[in-house]
Amino acid sequence: MARLSRFDILEGNDRRPRRMCKNCGCALASSVVGDLCQNCKDDAIYKEVRKYVEENDVGEYEVAEKFDIPVESVRRWIKMGYMDYKKNN
């Protein structure tokens, strides 16, 4: 096999098969586990979280624990106006 220069790799001329996100089609880094990019993973979990919050009277900590996600993610969605929640006391 011919040795590739760093310019060939940067320009996409390396002829290695590229993994693509099955949802949006963006190129996946070799370190990504699974077949979805991080944005699509976040979108998928967000939809589940929002449905759960709408159907249950829960706070941000319960949501984070239930879905094994950082509380900061839940807070970010709330701050951006994507969902409402019951405040924890």
C-alpha cells in the first residue's frame, strides 16, 4: 500500500472507508462508538426526556438520574426553553 501524505488525508484522498452518522450523514470520528454523531444522540435522548417530563411530575435531578445524563444537560434544555419542569426543593 502506498504511503499517504498528511495532505492526502486532510483533503480526503486517503481512500479509507469513512463511517457516517446513520441519521444526518456527517462523518464520524474513529473514536465515536455506535453509528450516530453526538448531536443526533443528544436529539434522540432529548425526545425521550421531553416525553418523560411531560408525562411525569419530575424535577431535573430525577430526569438526569432516570436517563443517566448530566444534570447540566437537563438544565441547558430548560434554560433554552425546550422543556419545563417542576423545581426541586
